[in-house]
Amino acid sequence: MRGLYPSLVKLIIAAQVALALASCGKGGGSDTGGTTIPGMTTANVSGTVRNGAIVAVDASLNTEVRRQSASGFGSGLKTFSVSLPVGKSYKFYLIENAGTAEERAYPIYQGNANSFSISSTIVIDFGFIDTKTGSAIPAHDITENNGVVGAGADNTVPASLSGSLFTSSDLQGDWQVLQMVSGSNPRWVRGTITMDAEGNAPSSPNISSLGSGTTDAATYSISYGGVVTLPGGISNIFSGVMARDKRMIIGTSSPEGGNYALVVMVKSGTSYSATDLLGEWKYKQISAGTNPAWARGDAGIDANGTISITNAASSASIGSVAPDPLSGDFTIDTSGVVTATSIPDFYGVMSAARDLIFAVTTDTDSSPSLIIFTRDDSTVFSGNELGNIWRANWLSSARGASASSYWGRAFLNGDSYLQSILLSYGTIPDASIIVSLMSNGVVGIDNTDFSGIMTPGKNFIVGTMTDGSNNFTLYTFIK
């Protein structure tokens, strides 16, 4: 049934939490005339964003001349306004997570132009600036203003922003790829792809819970904002986001009709050892197939690699079949691959930061599963870590013949708004939600059974939930 709402939104509606219109702040036109103010020598440039700061760059000097944080609360959107001397050409950048280690810079484009000549003392309104494509796209065409002319494309980057942009060279290297597929042909798939500095990846073998296969040759692309897309190969609608450390990509795709995938790509670190497994972890799991389910709990791994599970919970409490319990001895090789002695097809990959393990396995009833382990140390969290912008990707595993699996993508901003929600079957309105973060890193969402955990690096969240149609869903959020 394609009309099903996604987990967060449907439960929010059921709880009568107010919805914010997706079009709020998104202009339906531009100020085509403009206003020249006698005696003034500056133009005023304004707009609306999810969060962050606007940067104006002198295009001729390629230097930053203005930086203004957007402000506002309660609507899920922020506004900015800067004054600029006329008679110059400017480039504009939207900075999400400004001033943090996860800062991302998006050049603002109007068509093919990102440089604009401003010759009149006018008021210029970009309208809502959307970054879901990885570039910053304004709702209003500012070149329709008298005194504003598109000055072409200028891809040179000011030195002050160079560390906040992603480039194709960030794709280069060996990536372990894990896919969890729900839908009509549920399965997990794993393999390794090697990309060059232009994102080209030759064909490579893969293994799935249904047998062996081949990952097609493909060319990946990445935007300045870190959005990774793939016009062919895994799926022609793959879209993912690269983590700020440039060693992890998480996204969603539709491998074929009726199937939906959460895709995890990890570029491993170096010289892993058994001590990297040692300690306390939390895990979140989603299963598809005959018995879709979620599971979560605490996992301790001792010096021998033996795993012990406590506080285990699963969707079995609402009528599903619990996934197989985790047990046995875990080992890790120098490349970061994790295996389990008592689970024959368990295959995991540890992140370069050593705070995440992504793993696939098959239950005894042949249900494929994806498990994400998050290191649980003594890090203390506060509500401030939920601020700024997070990109969400999630996968729902359908329960029952009357339901459908799906994937979802959205933004979570610092005001607890879920924005630009795109599902595999369409878009739905933005939603106001209430997100909480406990001092131990546990993340909750009011009026749902969502249970999440934030990494010690405070830049990744994973959680599980039952949606409004009793489907089982695993969410990921990258800052």
C-alpha cells in the first residue's frame, strides 16, 4: 500500500503533533523589479534556510567578505540578511553546522551560475535555499531582479571554506559495501569496490544471502556538500551522504522494482587489533524476509572476544519473531573485518574511528539482518549535540501482505523538525517532532517507541522503531 506514512510522521500525526507545511518559507516567485534606494551604496541580500550561516565571497578576489548566521526559532526554518557593496560580483555559500567539526559548505547556484554581479542598491531575496541535492538551490531566481546578472560558473574555492567542501578525490580508495534489502526479494549483499579520484569503480564480485553475484561498473559523483549519487550500478536513484571524516557513506536505493535498500560504505582505517573490539557496545538490528523485526540491546566484548548481551529487547513484544541472539567469540583482522565463531555468515566492518561496527548476517529462519554496533564509553552528552543539521536515511521492513517496505530520506534540524522528507513512494509534509538526548547518548522521540544511540564522536545516530503500520524501521543520522 503506497499511501502508508513513514514511521515518524504517521505516529506524530496520530499523537496530534502539529505539522509544518513543506512549502513554508519556500517562495513562489521573486522580486522581479527590485528597489533602488537613493543615497545608498549597498544591496540587501536575504533568504531562508534550515539552519547555518550564509557567506558572501568577493568573486574577483575569491575572499570571504561577509558571514552571517541565520536566526529564528519555532518555524523549523531560519532567516538571514546581509548588506553588500554594489558594483561587484559575489559568490554565496550556505554553511550547515557552522563552527563545528561537521561543517559543510554548499555553493548557491542559480541555473549554471554561482557568481552574480550586483549593480543596484536593491533588496534581493533568495527565498528558501534547499540543499537536499548537495548543492544549495534557491526558490527565487535572483537574476530576475533589476541590477543582478548571473556572471557564470566559478568553481574556485576561497581558502576559508576549502576545509568544509567535499571533492571527487574523497571518493578514491577501497570501500567495503554492505546493503540491507527489504521488499519482494529481501537479502543482504556485501562486497568491496575500488574508486579512483573521479569516482570510477570497475565491476567487482559480491556475496549475498541468496548467493554470489557481480556489482556493475559505475561512476559515483559527490557534491561539495558531501551528497554521493550513482547514475548506474547499485541503483539509478542511489543517494547517500558522506561523513565528515570522509570514511563512511550511508544512503538508500531501490535495487529493482519492489525492493528497497539501506547502503553502508566504509573506508577502513589501518592496523586494527583485538583491543579495538574490547569494551561496551550498544547494537541496533533490522531483519527482513519471512520474519521482519527489530532488535536492540547492550553488548559487552571481553579480552577474548566473547560477546555477552544484556538489556535485549525486540519487536517480538508486539507479535514478531525475535532475531537470533548474538553469541560466541568475535574476531577482527588488521583490515577491520569482524567475524563471529558461532554465526557462520556474520560479516562486519569496523569504522576508521573504531566507534561503529556494521554487520550483516542471516537468521536460522533465513531472514537477512543488518546490525549496527555503537561504542558505549563514558562520554557525557547534552541536548546541544542534537543542534544544527543531520541527514537521515532509513529503511522499513514490511510486516504482513497489506504493507509495503520503503526507504526514507530527510533532514533533522536543531529545532526538532524533520524536513524535506522523501520516501521511495513520494514526498510528505515536514513534521515537528520532539527529540530528546540523555546524558548517556540515548536518543528518544516522543510518542514513539524509537530508541537510538549517538556515537561518542557526537556525529552519528542509529535507532530502531515500529512505524504507524507496525512495520519495523532502522534509522541512521549523519551530522
